[in-house]
Amino acid sequence: MPCKTQACSGTDSWCQICAPTGSSITFVAIGTVGEVLFASARYDGQELVAGAPVAEVMTTVKPDRSFLTAAYVFSNGPAGRGELHERCTTSKTKKLDDLRGDDGLRRHKICGV
């Protein structure tokens, strides 16, 4: 299964992450300095994390512009570092963004294309 996210092209510079509308995307938090997890995540108003912090969240890409608003928790506190990835297969991911323990609340701009 190939990755679904793609380079954002065109004149809309607002978009950080682009994917076909209607595609199912699994976002993965991967620690590079300590562990990082999603403490909460909302996509276009829908809560994606139920219960304890998780390493992965899944959503379906909506048309046009939406936010993935995520609060991350880092085992190394402010010194923690990580990356947001798309899970493409059980063994392959694609890096989408850098994460920092001193900036644990992020709004990732996603565009359905």
C-alpha cells in the first residue's frame, strides 16, 4: 500500500499536508529523543484519541482545508523530540513534520485534494 500523503502543489501555500479527499490516513508519533505520544488529537472537530495517550491516530481526509490539532506528551519533557509520520504499511512510514517537547500543542494544516 503506497503512502497517501503527497506534495502540496499549486498556489495554496496554506497546506502543509495534502492527501486525496476520502482517503484514510494513520498518523504516527515517533520519538527521536525519548518517547512521544498523542495526548489528544482532533481533526475537523472530531476527537481521535479516546482514553490514554496513544502512538497512532487514524482519520479520513475531508475536502478542502482542515486542521489536525494535536497535543503531544514527551517522556523527556521540554527536551523531548519526535516526528509526525504517516503509516504507509506495517513496516514503512513517511515523515510529515518535526515535533518538539517545548511546543507540545500543534495545528497541522491538512488539505484534501
